[in-house]
Amino acid sequence: MACNLAQCATAAAATVAPRTPRPAASASVSFSARKPAGGSLRLQRQACCEPSVAPSRAVFACRAAASGSAADLASGGRRSSGVPVFVMMPLDTVKECGTALHRRKAVQASLSALKSAGVEGVMVDVWWGIAVMSFHQCGGNVGDSVSIPLPRWAAEEMERDQDLCYTDQWGRRNYEYVSLGCDAMPVLKGRTPVECYTDFMRAFRDHFADYLGNTIVEIQVGMGPAGELRYPSYPESNGTWKFPGIGAFQCNDRYMRSRLKAAAEAAGKPEWGHGGPTDAGGYNNWPEDTVFFRGDNGGWSTEYGDFFLSWYSQMLLEHGDRILSGATSVFGAAPVEVSVKVAGIHWHYGSRSHAPELTAGYYNTRRHDGYLTIARLLARHGAVLNFTCVEMRDHEQPQEARCMPEALVRQVGAAARAAGVGLAGENALPRYDGTAHDQVVTTAAERAAEDRMVAFTYLRMGPDLFHPDNWRRFAAFVRRMNGAGSCREAAEREAHGVAQATGSLVHEAAVALRS
């Protein structure tokens, strides 16, 4: 969910939005900045959404007043210059009760400091287990600092029928997200998962109608683990997967097996419908360790491999299409944008098979462009493609794992341009150094207007961001992004002034966030 740094209403993942909003997504909400009387910061709590709609707890809504104009947020289109910067709020911004803030004083000081630095808005996750359009569980993935389970009533159904969970070939269940194999099955107390997601979005829209377009400018829809459109192929919980392992296919719950069996029979190859590849190795193997993913004559390049990978990726695309259909039916007439997050799986990108991308559901090899199909799906719904790892450089990653984040970002950018969809970015890991900032500016802002990213979300607000040196560098980074890559020296001079003017505020925020 994206919000202006003037008013903030949250009840799903919120990404504070740019001055020119984009179509709406669900799972994250964006807020933008407008200038209220007095320019002070106010926080307000509200309850919304009946338990039968989705969440079992109340929804937190905040109003953050800041300077700037949000009037043009509802006008649509691309900014004439610069790339608006949003900042992710801490994962535990909202208490588990769903009706109050953790560290209220820190939130007030932090938002005021971010506003002074020129940040456009903030992104706030609103969890389904509290009240969320992030329809996954939090905990067990990179950067998860808190544990937020699925709603109790959904978790109970998954315990009762464990085939509602994604399942690997060894029978290991994943409880992060309801398996897409049962999207259209009435498995959640008589309703389908997609119906639950859509009803939640509708309740959110109705409750926060007054904020849509002026405060809430973007809805990012969660479609899988970590809020990303993918399978949970590389879960870190319990040490199952470690970077840079290839991960594992997730198609062995009975709903997925039933769909695979039907597809194999329709293709005239019933013997292909008994499960996924059995020679694809384990979570922590590398491509050349396996028969299926090896570069020369690997199973991925055979007729069977093409059948299975096409089916596996198509199931993911259909899942995205179903949820986006629900999101656009709810938010289509609202002055907000919808966005979808795609994972930045850059390890083994330089191999022929692109194994980690394949297990995640992205059929992307040297022969097949998996991101163009995703971009075309989003284009049909007018959604924005939100992509990660924008801050990474190839040489910073382990070369033996053939990591190529820069090439991956270029491919995704080309796919977005070809499909005619807006591309927004995030950093995959917390970075406070000038090198990472330079890479983001180069990738996102220093391009022709038609190739610039429509927004960038900075991960994440916390005490480290408000360290004096980090804060000064961040303020300069925001200045450069807002000025479409403007002169570093001028941005640093301005940032020095910002750092001096906000010193006491930043210190207050850092201390409060550590408490």
C-alpha cells in the first residue's frame, strides 16, 4: 500500500505513492504527500473489515501530515522528471492487535525526518493475520524480522487439510501461503482463497474510500511467499534452503497433482502426470549437480522438460490473473494503481537452465523469456511491475554461482517496455552505502523519461538508516532520484543542509526505534 506523507490509511501492505499514481494493486498500499493545516503529524487508529471478510483483527489506519501536493497523484501518467522515492516502514509497525502502533514516538519522528529529506511517501505492510493485503505469512524469509502467521481461521483449515499447503517431492509442507492449486476450490470455510482475497480488498476499498487517490495511491497485491508472484521454492525457515541453492519445485499437494495429471492427459502423455521431475536435485544443489538442470542435455531442454515447465509457469500466471481480476474489479474505478511484485532471482542466472528461476515458476531460459509473459499479464490488467535487486552489481555477488543481477534487471526492464507496463524498483537487501545508491540512480533514474522507473521503494526504515552518516548519504540519494540523477556534488551539498536541519529529529527517531 502506498501512501502520501500527508495522510496514511493502511489495511494491506502499503507503499506510499508517487505524485503521479499508477493503477492499483493489492497487498501493499501507497500514500502520498499533501499539506494540511499546520503541517503537523497526526496518527489515527480505526477498525475495519469484518472477520468473515478476511482478517480476524481490526485494521490500523494512520494519517501522516506532510508538505507537498498530492493533487496530481490522481491524474495518472509518468512524472516529467525524477523518480519518487518511498521508504518501507518496519515490519512490526502495527501491533498484533491491529489497532495500535509500536513505537509511536519513533513513527512520528521518522516520518517528519523522511519528509524533510524529500521522500515521497511510505510503504506499510498490513498483514492478513492482523488485517493485510499481504496474503502470506511473515517469518522465514530474507529480511523477516518478525513473525506474523496467516489468520487463525485459514491456518486451521490448512492444518485440517495439509494439501492446502505447497508441497515438495519429499512431502515437506510450506505454510507461508495457500497453494494456488486450490484457488477455485471452496476450501476456506466454504469459500475459495481468491474469493477471500477479493472480499478483503473490497472491504478495504469501502472502508478507506475517502483516502483513495489522495493518501492511498497504490495497492500492491500479494500473490505468494514474501508477497511475490512465485512459488515458495527457496524457503529459509529451518535451514531448508541456503543461498545460492537452486530450490525445489512445489507441485505435490493433491490439488496441484490433479491439475498436472489433467494437463498430461490432455497432452497425450499420461505418464508425465504423476509429479514433477525426480532428478532435479535438492534445495541446496547447484545446476550441474543435477540431471534435470545441467547445461548439456539437461532434462529442462527435453520435450518433457518443456511440457512440465510450461505447465508449472502457466499455473502461476493463471493464479496471478485470477487475483488481478479480483483486484481490478474492486479498484478499477478507484484513483489508485495496482502493482505486483516479482522476485529478483539473480543467482545461477548465467547458467543455461536458470534453475532457481524455474523452480520459482519463472520459465526463463536462454530459449524462453519468462518475464515477458509476466509483463504481458500485468499489462492486460493495467498493473505496475515491481522488481527487486535494483541496488546490486554483478561483481559484488559470488561469481562461481554465476550471479548476474544487472543483466536480470535489464531483461525485466526490457520486458516491461515491450509489454507497455510501468516498472517500479526496490533494493533486495538493506544498503546504506554510496555504491548501492549510485547503482539505483543509474538503473532507475539516469535514463530517458520513457525508460525511467515509475517509483523506487527503499528497504527499510530503521535505526541504521538514521545513523548520521547513513542519513546524510540517504538524503543525497533522494535528491538525486528526485532530480533524475542530478549532480552528485549539488545533491550532497543539499543533503548536508538537510542533515544539519534534521539532526535532533533523526537522533530522536534512531533512539526511539532501538527502544
